[in-house]
Amino acid sequence: MLILAVFLVLAFLWALSIGTVKLSFIQIYEGIVNQFTSGIAIETAGQGPLHDIIWLLRLPRLVLAALVGMGLSVCGVIMQAVVKNPLADPYILGISSGASLGATAAILLGIGVALGENFVGIAAFIGAFAMSLGVLFISNLGGRSNSVKLLLAGMALSAVCGAFSSFIVYFANNKEGMQTIAYWMMGSFAGAKWETLMIIGPIVILAVLFLWTQSRMLNLMLLGDESALTLGTDLHIYRQIYLLVSSLIVGFVVYAAGMIGFVGLVVPHVIRMLVGTDHKRLIPVAALTGAIFLVVADGLCRVIIPRTELPIGILISLIGAPCFVYLMIKKTYGFGGN
């Protein structure tokens, strides 16, 4: 944990130093110290270009990247425990489809314009959270929900949301709106603002800490409902609580950064290979690793193509997929000297 925390700080310093304008570590140090000693609000204009680059452009997006990486990684751990599938991710239960439908309706139909300039993100959040409630409702029909019923309900509702999204896109015939949807689906931290982080930060951190305290129940979920009942624990209510908390995290992540997949699949799976299946260790290590992963990825997005920012979702897929396949092969067949 200590080593990962140091790596996270180093990742922040590295990401702060790169970009169109390169900064030395001395400049970064001076910019941070001057802000803390000035007593002036961060958003106050006229404090110089160094202040604006560090405090208004780069640092907010890096903090958002760390929060998103932390939230998605932990949600991946929880989803994999809830449905007892190591290849599950935060979007396996159709949450991504709900968010996509909300964003599509907001962009092409104008639903939620009265909510302000962030109405697309708010609509996506509402869609994601409504989807999780729908999954819980359907999985409890005809008897109490279990991991299989949750998975099947998520797949069914995901197909329904996908159909409605395609229906809206087909009849809207709005090329500009379709481009906006495509860009939003790729994810970006460029719109990060301190006032948004003040809301998302506490929610994500508190939710992660709460899930960390539930390590014992999450370990029981890996054993299955029947084994848990023999130990005197009914997992039904816990499964629904964890799903709602995870949906809350994913909803706010979607609201702030758009759709960013793959993190919740790769990071927990890789960390599980390294530290085992005990959630007391798995959750904090996955949280820090996810934060480091997205902070580094965001820095790379700003420098890979000169004067152009590569969408974070594209880079994560390009990096994550080959690494995931390699680790799976190495773990399964013992390649690489093991």
C-alpha cells in the first residue's frame, strides 16, 4: 500500500509536468507552495500562467482521473463478487447501457436541458442508477434474486436500452448529435472542475471505504449462497446494497467523465492474481492501482499525438487488452518462466 501510494504521487508529478507546456519539478513545487501560502481561492484569475496550468487545467483532471480509476476498479471487484464471475465489470449488469440511453436521450431529444450545462452527464447518471434499480426489481420477481438472476436481468435490460438508444439515433437524424455521443462514449477528463470534484470526491471515497468494511461479506459471496446460509448469513440484502452502492459510484463517474470501460475488468483481475481473493487486501490495492493506471493513461493521452488529446477510452483499450490477454495466458499456461 505504501509503495502504491508513492507511485501515485510520482504519477501525479509526472502527469503535471507533461503537455503542450512542459514544467519542471521545481516549477510544480513552486506553483503548489505559492497557492497554499497565498490564501487566495484557486479559481481566482490573474495569478499567472503557472498557476492556471497547474491548478485550473492539469491538477483537476488528474484528481478526477484518480477518483474514476479508484471507483471503477473497486466497482469491478464488487461486481465480480456479486455475480461470482471474475470477468465481470461495473457494466456487466447493464449499467453502461442505462447511462448510454440517458446520454443519447439528452443529446438528441434535449431531455434534461433545464438541469444546466451538465445535463448530459446528469441524464447519464439517472439512466445508470435507474438501470440498477430495474435490475434489482426484475431479479426479485418470482423469488429472491441471486447472482444468476442478476446477470440475466442485466443482460435483458441492456438489450432493451441498446434498442431504445438505436431507435432514438435512427429517427433523430442528427449528425452533430451523433458525433457528440460518439465522443462522450470515449470518455474524457478535460471538463474536470474543482466544484464538480468537491461533490464526486467525497462520494467515491466514502463508498470505497464502506465497501472495504464489507470484506467479510464479499468473501462469503465467493462461496455461494448455500455455503453462506450454512454459516448463518443471508447474502440477499447485502448483494442488493453492494449493487446500489456500485451503481452510485458508476453513475457519478459517468456524469463526470463519460463512458470509460475496461478498467473495472482488467485492474481487479490483475490485482487478484497478485494478492489473492481476500477482499480486505484486494479492495485497497485495486483502488490505488486503478488510480495510478488512469492518471498515467491521462498523461499519455496528452502527449502521444502532438497538440491533440487522444480519448482516454481508446488508449485504455489499446493498452489494457494486450496486457490482459498476456496475463491470462501466463497465469493459465505458465508462460514466461513460471
